[in-house]
Amino acid sequence: MFIKWIVCNVIPGETSLFSKCQEDWNALRYVGGFRGQIGGWDVKHSRSACIMGLWESQEAYQAFMRDFHDRIFCNSSQGETYDSIHINLSFGRKEFFEGGKTIAQNMSKGKVLCVSKWSIKPDQNEYFLEQVFPVWRQKLCKGNGFLGGLISQEKEKMERLLLITLWSKMKPGSIRLPEVDEGGSIVQKREERMVLLKESWCVIPC
């Protein structure tokens, strides 16, 4: 799986227009290799729009960028609604879920998306994935409202990982994410975002 994580800083007063333009990306549902997309607003930063897209492979994503992306984007005014954009591309390494459905299959049920960025000490990626991550996975899967998650590895900097989890509710104490001390001495948390998802931004492939 190939993951695209996008964070836009929306211009004051343009959040409604950005949201409306985001709905134009519903055209993704017809693109080959597309697995789904969800997004919404960061609960701590009201003008930060966060979107996650899933693709079967890097090749499928590249074909979309080459053949479809500019056509959809240029037909929208979305580019005029934000003053900065950060894009993170990563490869899925581990997927975990409860109830027999993957995070992609549960997208339409999600209410909250949590994405945290971690740095792993050099040459410790495999140790983290095989020894530390299973402990995290066990705790996350027991969380109230947990719908699925995955660990992905950044395309450009392989020592950086994303922990992505999807939840059906957001209540105090219901979402329990790993802390630095739970990763031993080999990990460091760089950033964490909790996103309140908008139903109209959800795109499910045909």
C-alpha cells in the first residue's frame, strides 16, 4: 500500500470554500488503484486541513498524478484557499485491524483519524516493527472505537515512520496513542495530529 498524507494551512475566512473544493476530489473514486481517501480538520489547529489517501502501489499513485491529478485540481479553486501545503509519501509496512475489516474498508465509519510521526534510530526499523510495534498494536486494538490502523515508512527518509489509526468516536480517554517511553530508547515522536473527519470528504472507490 502507498499512502499520501497532506496538511494544508488554510487562509483565514477560506475554510468553507476549501471544504467545498475538497468535495471535488470525489472523482478519485473512478481512478484505477485508488483505495480510498478521508480528511478533516485538526482538532488543535482549526485551519489545518488534513487528508489521507490510500493507493494499491506507488505505481498506481504515479499513474494518477500523471494522468488525472492536474485535471481535477485545475477545475477547482482549492489552490487559492491555502497558503502552504505539506505532502508526505510513504509505503505501508504493517496493517492491523479488528473485526476482519481493514482501515480502507472502514473509512466510511471513521469519525477521527490520528496520525503521528516517529523517528527511529538508524538500523533499528526492523527491530521496531518486530519487537516494539506488536506491543503498541495490542494496546491500540483494545481501544474503544478502534477501526484499524497501519504503520508506514516515509519514501524519502526510511528512518521515519507514520502511525495511522482510525476511530469511530472521540471521547475523553477513548483514544490512547503510544508515548515515547513505550518505544524504548530507539524512537522519538516528532508530530501528532488528531483529525475530526468530514463525511463529505470521504471518497470510496467504485
